Amino acid sequence: MLPVANKPILVHALNSMAVAGITDVAVAVAPDGEAIIRDVIGSQGPDGIRITYLPTDRTDSVAAVLLAGEQFVDGHPFVLQHGDGILRHDLGALLRTLPDEMDLDALLLVHHAGGRPHDPGFRLDRERALGVVAHGTPRPGSAIAGAQIFGPDFLGRAGAQLRRSQSDADVASLAARLARESASVRVCRVGGWRRFEGDPHVLLDMNRLLLDELDPRPGEPEVEGTRVEGRVTIHPSARVKSSVIRGPAVIGADACIVDAFVGPYTAIGDGARVEGAEIENSIMFPGASVLHVGARLESCVIGREARVARRFSVPQAMRLHLGDSASVLLG
């Protein structure tokens, strides 16, 4: 649910599915997490996607999620994707290949671990595919993506293995076992996959990728004494005064930007404030504040309601209130 380009990661994933023509999505949720997700996406996602919630105690277990979704899938082809990741590829183009491969049980997607795109038409024959999924490393520097496509018979073939498995089977090893039993498994290289697992640099990378595709809405509000350069989206309720906004950047609802510089690849969340400060290549969560800090901030992730400010009283000193695992780099 963390925001990148001012929308939760899960919402970006649902947007990609809607563009691909998917109309029904099941979200596997822990019992204590459903209310939070419902508050954001409800029972209807972007472009009318119907949302079904699948309660499970193990959202981190592929086996548990697949078993929870058996009735939902009901013998249809399906996509399995981590909700905290974004697939940088045309999912619709991949789904359109399924009718031409009626016997397909699994189309495994691989990507370059460093994030650089490769030829999306890359294919492996069955023998090489079996070796790929068995070892999980298609080629040096590559990795199995966190989004995969399965044929209508996959759960029928895999259900027994999922139930008797004593360990959490990952997608790659499960497909490898099925391939040994003559299942149809193919591998396709995709443009990229990003998943946030706690590293703020990955979150910033996801933010940059999404802002690169920013399409500013027509009829942007007038901004008092401000220069706006490049692709910038400013919410009509935001207050922007005497500043420079250089895109790609997005300014959320009720944000306040005064006497400031907002540089490229920056997402300013709803209700955030930047006054007398400079910030670029950063994410400010809703309600965060950066006030008169006296130096440009870059590559920052500033959490909800967090405050970064400079005091002008003497004696001058740094005063920090940091949560667990926080980091401060002074330059």
C-alpha cells in the first residue's frame, strides 16, 4: 500500500491488469489486512475490475495463495502477481498469446535482475525451460519475475502437490516438477519487474519508472509566480506559489509548495508541504513536511506526517527523532 507516483503499488498493478483486459481480480489478504485494502480499492478497481477478497493466513506462501484461489480461478487461465510489485511489460500482449498455445500450463516470465530490458520475444524450448525453472536463473543476471501466467489446467495438475508439500513451494520449482511430468512450460523474457521488499532505493526506482510514463492532465491549475517545466501533474486543490516545478513530477491534493524547487522524479503526496526548500528524485508521503532545510534533498523517502525542518534559534544543533531502521546521511 506504499505510494509511488502518488498511488499505492497495488493500484498500479490493478491499472496494468485493467489495461490488459482483465476484468476479475482476487486479492489474497491476511484477516487483519482486508479492511485497509478495502478502504483504498473497495470491491471495484480501476476501469470496473471486480475485486474478490480471499482471506488466508499465509499471504507470503505461494502454495497457500494458489489453494485459496482454486474456486475463484475455476478452470480459467490466470495471472499470479505479488501485490507489492510492478511488471514493466505489456501484460495484454502476453495474454493474447494464450489462445495460440492451448496446451500451455505455465508461461514463466523472467527479467534482468539489474532492471535493464531485454528482447521481449526471447523464448526457450522445453528442455531449456525445464533447466531454467529448476535452477531459477535463466541467464547470468536474470531472475524469475514476481508475475506469472498459468493455463486453465495448471491448478488441476498442481493441486495435489500443493496440498502434500511440506514446504512453501515457489512458482519456479513447482513448474519444474510439473514439467518433468510432461506439463507444457514455456519461458518468456519481459522488460522488467520491480518488487518493494523494504529497500527504499527500489521504491525510488519504481517511482522513477512510473513518472517516466506520466501523462499530465489537460487544464492544469494556474500557479502563482511559478515556472512549470516538463511533464508535471498538479492536483487542482494544491497550492503552488513562487516555485519551480521540473518534471516528471506529481503534486497531490491539498499539497503546499511555496518558495521551493521540486525537481525531476519527485512525488509530493496529498497534504504534503515543501516551503523554502529544494527536493528532487524523492517521495514525500501524505502529510510530510520539508521546511527551510538549507540544502537540496535528493533520493529521499519521507514518511507519512514526517517533518524535516531547520530551526534558526541558537544554540544550533541537530535534533533527530528516528524510528526503527531509519537512516540519515549528512553531506
